[in-house]
Amino acid sequence: MPITLTLTRPDDWHLHLRDGELLRRVVHDSARRFARAIIMPNLPVPVTTTELARHYRERILAAVPAECDFQPLMTLYLTDETSPAEIAAAQASGIIQGVKWYPAGATTNSQFGVSDVTRCHPALAAMESLGMPLLIHAETTDSRVDVFDCEAVFLDRQLVPVLRRFPGLRVVIEHVTTAQAVQFVRDASPHVGATITVHHLLLNRNALFEGGLRPHHYCRPVLKREQHRQAVLEAAISGHPRFFAGTDSAPHLRRDKESACGCAGIYTAHAALELYAEVFEQGSALERLEGFVSFHGPDFYGLPRNSTQITLEKEPWIVPNSILVGDDHLIPFRAGETVQWRLVD
Ligand code: NCD
Ligand code: ZN
């Protein structure tokens, strides 16, 4: 009999589901594992209003397989023009759990994002007073900054002034990748939390160049050197309540990844919970996995913890080489390689 692990059903606090055919293909992988997910708003036409979020939510729900119970927690895409009234409408809707700050140019479909955060001050003031969380892609877009330093520089130059001005603002630093970001969260007020992806826990930047250029390991924030991976790992397995799981599973078709200018994003939804279990087991911290994937997120967001459960067994399986989507493929994380834990349906 394989060893089994039963947990309160987890949530994914950072997820890209895309739209159309890709949405219909990927939502199943998340919905099998996670009860809820924070849905990123960076569609080609970004989700800048509650109205757009409502429609996107309906498309997601229509794509969820009947046997799954999955709740998309929607977010708005912050722009220089987002008004306090839009924030109030989002809060009143009950379907929106956060507003995402993409620095313009930082990542996929971020070109409509924030060019000058001082122009967002009215929206941020409304968020602070209503308790609406600000979810941050914390990388500077200053091209003079080394790509591996973009996160640390953003915290100093952009986030510190925002937190000074809006001390009551609830903030999630998304997908933290550096020792500096981990320390920032530890030192910050209880309003500041962070998500951690499974790929940043498993890989350091060598994985980008192993035997050649590896586009399927390219994401933003880019993988960092080993000492940073270790700092992020320590935070994840420490039991600290302001670090929680957010996969940042970000599917792109193969032709868009294996390209002269490949897209950033790693698809992990097909094995995310299993891989987090692997990480925690390797870190001798399996007993703290449930806090990280199932408790810290809802506690931070002020939502109830899930009441159902999920079971994993220690039974190795091999990830498919690719997943067919239309006339192309998605290359999943660990394609053709082994994952140690398996979901028990
Ligand atoms: C994300 C995407 O493709 O939407 N890509 C990524 O590398 N993580 C956007 C993001 O979260 O930066
Ligand atoms: Zn993301």
C-alpha cells in the first residue's frame, strides 16, 4: 500500500486560465486539485472592469467539468486610469478578491498596466479604505536594471513608497523569488503576504541553460540563483502564515515558447499540488504542507478555509510529453519525467 496524505482541499492563489480553447483545456487540471483560485486578469483584452470580470468568470464556470466544484476568485487589472468608483464596484460585486498591479511591460499582456503608480493613488486609497488587496507583479521595468535584480529593485523603489503612503493597504507580493523579497515580507506589517510558485521552489537559474537553452523553464520573474531558491524554500516550509501557494501556472502554446522571442510562463497546473508535496517532503516538512496550500491563503484573504479534503499517494507517475490544444501543444512542467506523488480521485 502506498503512503497516503490527506489534506484540506487547497486553493491556488495565483493562476492564469487564459480564454477560449486553452481555458477549456487547462481549467480541468486546476479544478481537480484546487477548490478556488485567484484568476489573473492579463487576457489580451485585460480584465479592467467588474463587468469584464463577471463575463470572464462566467466563461470559466462554463468550462469547469461538471464533476468538479471550483470557484474562480476574480481580479481586476490595474491601469493608470482605474477609478475609485471602479474599485468600489469591484468590492460591491462580491466576486472580485483583488486588483493586480502589472508594471507596464513587465510580463505577458502587461502593456496596458501601470506606467506611473502615482496615477493610481486614488484607486489605491479606495482599496486601502475598502480592504481590497493589491496583488503585485513586483519587478521593475527599468531596462538599466539587471534582470535578476528586478524584483529586489522594485521593492525598494516602488513598493516601499506605496506602503509608506498607504500603510493599511493589503498587499500580496506575487511569486516571490529572492531572499530580499522573503525578508521584506517577514519584516512587513501583517497586511503584507506573498505567494510562492512550485517551480521557483524546485529550480534555480541553471535550469534555464541545462544542456542548451530551455524555453519551458523561462518565466517571469526569471528563476534565480540557488541561494535565493533556498531562501524562498525556507519561507515556504517554515510555517510562516504570510507565505502561501500560488502556482502562477501560465500556459503558452509550444510555438509561442519555442520561438526567437519566447513567451514567459511555465505550465504546472497538471501536477502542482503533487509537486508542492515533493518539495515539502524533500524539506522534511510534509506536516506543514497543509498550512501552506490550504490555510494561509484563505486566512490572509479573510475567506473561510475549505471543508472538503483531497488525498495524494506516494506513487510515481510520468508526466505526458505534451498536451494537445487545437493544432498545437502545451509542454507541461517535467514533461516526460517523473512526479513522486499522485492524486487519488
Ligand atoms: C505570466 C503569463 O504568461 O501570463 N507569465 C509568467 O512568466 N509568470 C504572467 C506573469 O505572472 O508574470
Ligand atoms: Zn502570473
